[in-house]
Amino acid sequence: MAKETLTVTDNRTGRTYELPVSDGTIRAMDLRQIKVGDDDFGLMSYDPAYKNTASTRSSITFIDGEKGVLWYRGYSIDELAENCTFLEVAYLLLFGELPNRDQLQVWEREITHHTLLHENMKGLYEDFRYDAHPMGMLISGVAALSTFYPEAKAVEDVENRLLQIKRLIAKMPTLAAYAYRFSMGFPINYPDNDLTYAGNFLNMMFKMVEPTYEPHPALQRALDVLFILHADHEQNAGTTAMRTVGSTLSDPYCAVSAAAAALYGPRHGGANEAVVRMLTEIGHVDEVPDYVERVKNGEFRLMGFGHRVYKNYDPRARIVKQVADDVFDVMGRNPLLDIALELERIALQDDYFVSRKLYPNVDFYSGIIYQAMGLPTSMFPVMFAIPRTVGWLAQWQELLEDPEEAIARPRQIYTGSQKRDYRPIDDRA
Ligand code: CMC
């Protein structure tokens, strides 16, 4: 039988080493024994942007990027999106199994119970500039919550951790809706505990003077599906930020704030905002070929296209496209859809995109749906952060329970000067 090892010969010394291979991986620390002399630190691997480094073992989410497959805890994203509610999926991600009827009822009640924010949070939001980006407000708001729950610092206390997890899942939509309402100059809406998670979010966003808000069932369901699709995506930049900050034993509010900050960038969760800006700039289907040429000339990237892991169609993008139709039936067709469809059609025939395996990702169509729902562009990354909070928390919990857990602290290859003598200011060139 073949041995599960890797034999390495160091041509600098002629020595040979046998390294164990487990799960298709060698341990970077096993390289450390490979030295040219006693004072040598030992071999390291160099992997900027973690392109080929597994930073953890995880049982939460599985992606096969070549086949375009995504599972949460072994269930395919298609089945979950078709049959589950977002809170059901949140339970699955956090606890490993789908809840039974009783467990789901308790879970929904517990999340609903924590949706209110401390009244002082209003003061924080009121002090932002009138045109503050809602993602900046959300990132600040969630970090500020750590000051209201100082007991959250006890991250190694399992019960306390669970309480903070429930609070965070419950309060993220409220924080997000506050950011929107303040940016519009509208009074805030308090949560309505009779509504579902998605329905209550729509209530906090869009209720005006009517005594009670009745969310449209189709919009409520569409939002729930979008939340399911965005709930987790294994070790992406935001989750890596969550795990890195979590590994210092920082409290989960600060860690979620850091994860949300990582998500905000246009290469990550800010891409949905960038897509709609791009489609608006293109303006008309006739302009698409020119725009694609400019992308190929390297002027800019096609936003909502490409993925570090998926080298096939992003399965989430396929489901998002179906959700778009349901939303357009209620809200009317977003004219940007035609530009997006033409862009996809042309790009998928073009060797530049085909040879680089660049396909639409989840963000390509989600922004168009949010816009049709009446959300301003700046709210799109916020809409990503709400459900992704569940994934961040599941990954954070897994990290804290991992026996190999330790502070995240990569190495570097130093490229600066060797030791030199200090120069008084008058002697400097
Ligand atoms: N448009 C045009 N060319 C692209 C694009 C794009 N969107 N993405 C990658 N390429 C090209 C890139 O120029 C490179 O070409 P070459 O080999 O000639 O230099 C090649 O494809 C490989 O690109 P890369 O930068 O090495 O790929 P990466 O894995 O580092 O980047 C990415 C992944 C998602 C950051 C990138 O595809 C991108 O910038 N896409 C646009 C932003 C976007 O839609 N982000 C959302 C990601 S999905 C939601 C989420 O999980 O956050």
C-alpha cells in the first residue's frame, strides 16, 4: 500500500526527510526540521494571500470550486435554499444539525427576544455625518455593542458565548436598519416580534406611518433565501478576520466588527455595490461590448465576476438569478438586469474569461435584487453582513473549541536593511 508521506530531499545539504501527509496536506511546522545548519531557523512556506494554505480544520462549510458545489454541514445549498428558513440554517451552521420543530420554535423565540438595542445606541447613530456610509455605521455600531455587554469578554465560558451569539444574530438586522433609517432622516422603527427574521427586517427598514407593517410574503421569502445563500462561505477574508481577531480572545462584538470591515472591500462583500455602480455606468446593453474590451485591456475588473475558489459557476449565483424573478414580479423588473444578462452572455463566450475560469459570483445579481427591493446601493454590503454574521459566529465557536487553537500569527520574509548604526539628524543625507 502506498505510504501517506512526502519525501523531500534538501539539495542544499543532500539530506532527505519524510513528512506525513494527512487530508492531502503537509504540516508547515514539519518543514521547520529542514535546516542547513544548527543556527538555521528552519524552512518555512511562503504563501502571500493564503493561496494554498489551509489555516484550520473545519466541519461547517464545504466548497468544491472546480465542480461549483457548496454544502453547509453536508447539505447542498440548493436544498437548504429551497426548503429552509434562514434561522433554521443558522441553527444548522452553529450546532451542526437541522433543528426539529421544538428546537426551531425555541431558537426563533430566543433570537426574537434579543432584537432590541440599548437606547443609547440611537445617540451613537445620530452623531454620524448625514451622508455616512451605512457599512461604516454598522461596523462601528457592532463594535460599540461590546461596551454594553462587557461580560462578553468571557469567551471561554460556553453559556456566555451562546448568549452573545444569540444577541449578535438578533441585533445585526436592527443595527443595519438603524443605519438606513438615520441615513434617510427617517425615524427608527422598533422590532416587531410577531414577524419572521426577514419580515421584521423589512418592517424596521420600510415601515412608515402605518400602525403595523405587513411584509410582502414573496419579498420576505426572497430575503430569507438571500440570507441563506450568504450565511457562510468557509475561510474567506471576512471569516479569516473573524478567526484572527477571535484567536486573540477578543470579545465577539469586536471580532464581528473586524470581520465586517474585511467584508466591506470591493473585492469581497462590497462587490455587490460595485456591480450596480458598474451596470449603471455601462448604462445600455449596446455599451456592453466596449466595456468588456476595456476589462480585457486591464483598465478595470468586471465586478461580480471571478472567485478565488470557484472555477466553475458559483452555485449561489444560479439561485440568486431565480430569486430575482420572484422579486421583479412584485417590484417590477430592474432595467439593469438586461445589461447584466448581456454582460454575462458576452463574457461567457469570450476566451479571456473562459480561459481564466471567470464566472458570475453571488454578488453579480444580488445587488440588482436589493435595488429592486428599494434599498440604496450603499446598503448592499450591509445586506451581506447580516446573514454572514451567523457564519462568522459558527467559525468563531469552532475556533474556540479547537484543541489546536492558538493566536494567529504568521511569519514573514524580512526584506529590509541589515543592522546599521543610528545617525544623528544633522548627519543624514
Ligand atoms: N475581471 C477581469 N479579470 C479578472 C477578474 C475580474 N473580475 N477577476 C480575476 N481576473 C483575472 C486577473 O486579472 C488574472 O488575470 P491574469 O492571470 O492575466 O493576471 C486572473 O483573472 C486571476 O485573477 P486573480 O486576481 O489572481 O484571482 P484572485 O483569486 O486573487 O481574485 C477575486 C479573486 C474575487 C478577488 C477577483 O476575481 C475579483 O477581483 N473579482 C471582482 C470582485 C468580486 O466580484 N468579488 C466578489 C467575490 S464573491 C463574494 C464574496 O465571497 O465576497
